[in-house]
Amino acid sequence: MTSLTNGLLTKRLMPKLHKVRVPTAAGRAEYWYAWRGGPRILVAHGKSDAALDAEVARIAPRAIARFHEMSKPENGDHFSALVVRYLKSPEYRGLAPRTQADRRKFLDLCREKWGTLPVAALNSGKMRAVLIKWRNEFADTPKSADERLTAMSAVLTWAHDNGEVEGNVLSNFPRIYHADRSAIIWTPEDLDRLFAHCGQDLRDAIDLALHTGARVSDLRALAWSNVGRSALTYQPSKGRRKRTAIIPITPQLRAVLDRIPRRKSTTILTSSRGYPWTEAGLSTSFQKAKRAAGITGLRFHDLRGTAATNLIRAGMPLDDLAEILGWTTAQVKEIARRYVSSDAMADGMLKRWETATRTEV
């Protein structure tokens, strides 16, 4: 069966097959996709190329069978075909690129298990328990376990709206992952340690995050055209609904913006090469600085909690801040209770009132 790893044979049996072989900490890994960008149909690991070839040969027959199942016309009546139709929908294409990639990744995992499931079976109320039981098999990684059903639920909601199924059997499914990092912040001491290992371009990105509360995806996309006389405005890529975030330009934020050089890029933030930060580039630089500083347990995302304290002190109403951050008002109040003194909040409210009074006059 080792001949199944031969390129000519696999190309004849699976003409659209896309294969990827990569090094891993334990040796080598090979992934097969039904087509470029399509569902994953094979995952193999080996300590050496020879061991990997043997493992690929061992499980290749199942992958070939799955390939032909997945390659049925998209108007088929199985779950994989339903996913193909969803991936071409405006609902999916309207998602942010990062959300699309994450959704696609978990849908691939779902199709590995449920690709040949008849769509009609998804009309049975019993499928809810079956799918939740399957999710529970991955409970040791609760977040990714839930993401499997989140991805399936998105497909079923779309399918129901388009008359493909009678309802979404996964609607409001019980989650096993619960994490609220909204009240986690970077202290001044943490930031001092981190900044000691940051280049100026990374320092600019962190400082902008600290005074806007923007998610990483939004932070990288912020453009100079978003900067007004007294506020920075943009449309967040995520949130409960489409809205415009309005961030007051405090003296501290103005100082950060004045310090950042304007390069050829239209985005505010750029790497040392003068180009907009890529997600991977920013993440790699940040993780490198964090390791050098010996910081653990804190994430770039946690800068949003610190930004919340800065904006509360600047006088931003808690309801407005909750709307901007995509949090509940209760979460923002908890931030205020833990980290912002009543005197600081009063000072912020007074500054806001004085500004409003001057505007009215």
C-alpha cells in the first residue's frame, strides 16, 4: 500500500488533492485536503520521513474514501455539501478574515466526522444530544470543543434561514468553556518590564492598544483617516451589532499619535519595515518581548482591560465603554470597582462635564 504515497497515483485517484508536509517538534506531519482550501481528509505523524510515509500509506485508503465522499456535487444532501454552500454565502464571506479562517478550521474538523451525514438527519431533535456528546469527547480542550459546535451552529442557522433544514438543533447549546478575562489588566510594573524589551514599533502598537481598547484585528487596521480632531472613530470587526466606536483622544492618546511616524502606509501602525503589521508579525514580536521580560499569564488581548481603566479615568461613561469593548456593563463596572478609585472616576466625570459645557457655550 506504500504506493498510495506516490504522487502520480494520488493525483490520478484524487485529482484535486492538496498535500502539505511540515516539520513538527516530534518529527514530521502530513496533511491532505480534498482540494486546496477544502476539508482536511488525512492527518499523519511520524518521527522520520520513512515513518511518516508508512503511516500515510496505512491510513490513505480511508482518506481516499473520504475524498470521494467530500467531492460530491455541492447540491448534495449531506453535511459536507451543506458546508460548501454555506462557505459561498454572503453570511460567511461577510465575516472578518480571521473569523473566516477560524470558522473554516473547525468546519473541517466537523466534516471529518459528519461529512456524509444526510442533511435530513439534522432535522431530528435527537441529533442535538448526539452532537453534544461528540463535542464532549474533546472536553480536555473546552474552548476548541465548543468551537466545533459553534461552527456547526452557524451553518445550521444559515441553512434554516435558507430553507435547507427545519431548525437549528444546536441553538443555544450548553458550553463547557467559560472564561472572562475582561477584569485582567497589565499593571504599570508589567508594562515597564515589557517595554524594556520592545522595539519602538512594537511599543507604539502596545501604547495605542492601551489607550483605545481596540482588538488586535482592529488595531492593525486603524488608519490615519480614522483620527479626528477630538476622537478616533472606526467600525469594530466584531461585536454584538454593527456600530461605530468613538474613542476620545485624551492627552495621553494624542501624545502616542503624535509620536508615531507617518509612513507610506495608510495604517497608523507599521512594522520596522514600514509596512502594516501582519497578525503573525505582531504576535511573534510581542511573544518574543514577553518571553524576554519573563512575563507569563498575560496576553496582548488583556491590554483591553488596562485600556478600560484609562478610558474610565478619562471620563468615558461605563455604558459607552461597554459598547465599544463589546463587553457587558457589568464587566466594565467590575473593572472600575477593582482598579479605578472613586476619586479618579469623579475627576473623569468632571472633565467630561467641563468639556460638554465648553462645547455648549
